[in-house]
Amino acid sequence: MTDALDRVRAGGPVSRLGVAVSGGGDSMALLMLALDLCRAQGVTLAAATVDHGLRTESADEAQFVKDTCAQHGIDHTTLVWQGAKQGNLQHNARHARYDLLADWAQGAGLDAVMLGHTADDQAETFVMRLARGSGVDGLAAMRADWEDRRVRWLRPLLGVTRAGLRDVLTTRNQTWIDDPSNEDPRFDRVRVRQTMGALAQLGLDRARLVDTAERMSQARDALSWLAHDCAVRLSRVEGGDVHFALPAFATLPDETRHRLLAHAITYVSSTPYRPRYDALRRAEVDALAGQTRSLQGCLISRRADALVIGREPQAVAWEQAAPGALWDGRWVLAAPDTATAEGLVVMALGDGIAQCKDWRATGFARTTLMTTPALWADTHLIAAPLAGLGDNSLLIRTPNTEEFLSTILSH
């Protein structure tokens, strides 16, 4: 726990930490341990519980956490998921959980948020991903410290077992809630958990699986450095699009090429997860053959000298931001005069390109310009700097090659 706090402090003073608490044994133990740490270090602790509304008991569980926090003087917030309960519920709920926690962390001014994943989670995740045919990145160990959604996340308990954490709670006479879904064999993780004993008899115990995941992390890091070196030579960012120089890019090893393409897609779309490998591979084959393909909010296309990954117009058609705020994860466009910014909104240029008479002189492709930010007053186009309408100085943050290169080495 102290190591995690020290890592955060390396970047500056720490005054407020957050902890995600479901009410289960792992997260309740994390809450107690975090409370000890924060009291000893003079740091304020805040807690949040995400209520997905998927079970009738979830509201009561959130109240249990709230009551426990109140007993210890910890500020607590319940975050309720209002999303549609359909499709891949596990996938959607996971994304919603991080979105809700990130919004909470930013609003509360937290320096980092701690999550209660354990060594058991590490081993189970490895087996699940192995069963799905994951490659090096998928089999790599869960990250202990990373940034996403403009929030610092910590997993300080990855070296601790689930049983060990329950011992901590028992010693403190602290109760917890066992989620019945943790025994439901309809879920992959539950089935994996139920087979862990049999795997241990084959020598694949928790320690061996965790050690293998750590070795895969080392392999991932080595491959990322190789990909970064290739990207330095072969990539550039123009108008928000990532360009990979051809024919050199097409001659790279498959692993390096696909790693770079996946990073480009996550960078351009500002999404935290890579596309599925089969979809990525098909899109690349088609794009190199001259067919434009859509994947994860991006268009992948071939030009004479480059494979280009750009934003898909439909993916940003309804993206809005206030002038001076972050738009689509990578851009900031200001108003000409902040005193008159009221009523103005940043949206994609889209069909407004017809009002930009000099857009061809910019040298950018039409589709590229349509996905760049523009300043609107209702339906009236005020400025689209990249398309030649308005002062270029209004674009105070733009995607660039250095930023893209840095994402290749950040996991």
C-alpha cells in the first residue's frame, strides 16, 4: 500500500485518495487498509460504490458500504449506472464502472483511485484470456499503476491473496457481503475459479500463473519498444490522422505492424481498449488492398504513400464541447473572444466544409477535415481553423506525432 502511495507522490504532493468499494471482501479489506495508510500519512480518503442496478440487492449493498464509511468518517458516494441493461452486460458494466468512477474522481479532485484486485484475480484473468486465445498483451499481468480517462488508477493488492484479505477483515471484526453472482457458473470467471484447484494439481497454481503473467508483461514491454522504434521512423500525425509510411510499414513483422495499427486506432478514437485481433487483421488486409474499412470509430484507408488511420465522421457527428474544453479526447478549440463565447459550441466540421472555400489549399483530405473541430453558433459556422476558416491560434491543443509515439509505451 505504501509503495503505491509513494509512486503517486513521485509526481507531486498527494492530498486526496479514492477507493472503489463494492462491499465484497476484497474491496472492504482495501477500504480498511487504505484508511490506515491515509491516517498515517495525513491524506484524505474518499470512497465510491458503483450500483449497476443489475440485482435487487445492489442498492442495499451500496448502503452497507455507505454506513461502514460513515462509522469511520470516510466520505462516500454511490454512483448509479443509468445505462441500458442489454447486450454484453459484463462488458458494458465494466466500461460504465470506470466511466462513473473517473467522473467522480475528477469532480472530487482525487490524486488517484485504488481498486481491490488481488493475486487471485490476476491468475483467473490469465486463464480466461488464455482460453480466449489472447496474445502477449492479453496475457500480460494486470497493471498496478496507470492513467486512463484522465485519472490515475492503482491496484495495490495484486500481491495479496483473497484469503489473506478476508483474514484482515476477520481480525478487525469487519463484515462484508458475498455477491451471489460470484457463484453463478454462467459467468466465465466463476467457471475458471471453480477449476483453479484442478489446475493447481497440474502445477498451474496461482503463483505459477501470476509469474507467467509477469513474464508476459516483460515480453510486452520489449515488443512495445520495438514498435516505438519503428513508429519513430515510419509514422506521422497530420490533421489528427495517423500515417504509416508505405511500403516500409507493410514489410514489418506481423506482430509489430498489428501492434502499431492497434495503438493508432485507440489513439485516434480515444478509447482505452484495443480492437479484437481478428477484426484488426481483416481491416488491415482490406485497407492495404485499397478498401477503406471502419473499425472502433476509425477509418483505415490506403493512400499512395501511407496507410492512414483517421476518425470516422459518424463517430464524432454528435460530439460536443464548450470552447476551451477537451473535444473528442484530443483537441481543444477556443473561441475568438472569450467574452462572446456564450452560446458557442465545438462540434465536428462535418458538412460545414461546404462553407470553407479554401479547404483544398490546406492539403488535408476532405474526410479528415470533416472530423476536425469547428466552432458553431447553432447552425452558423464561426470557425474551422484546420479547414482554413478562422485563426489557427484558436486550436490550442491538437494531436501530434510526439503524443502518438508516447502512447505506444504507455500500457
